[in-house]
Amino acid sequence: MKQLVEILAKALVDQPEKVVVDMIEKDKSIVIELKVAPEDMGKVIGKQGRIARAIRTVVKAAATRQKKKVVVEII
């Protein structure tokens, strides 16, 4: 999951070296925190949050194989 979010985020931003992805694993859920440079925030969120929603959808689809709930937070 962490690698998937990292690959997607690095493909979207101008400064891929500043992309940081942290994964916090709990019993049946995983929280993935995505941090990018302030000037790249708009590129990761997109107009009306469309890109952020797409990233969350892809990660949730991948998480169904592991039968875990995944939450992607953009910080």
C-alpha cells in the first residue's frame, strides 16, 4: 500500500524527492499519511479533490485483497 501511494504521488508532483509516505497499521485498518511540498499540494488534491479521491479509490481497491480498511490522509 505504501509503495502504491508513493509511486502515484511521485508521478504527480514537481518535487518527487519531497514526497514522504508513512504507514500506521492497526488491527484491521491502515492509515497512510502522504506529505508533499506545499507548492505540490494542489497537484495531489486536484480540482474539487478529484485526484485525492482517485488515489483513495485505487488504494481501497488494493486493500480489499488484504481484507483491511485503508484511510489515506494528505497532510
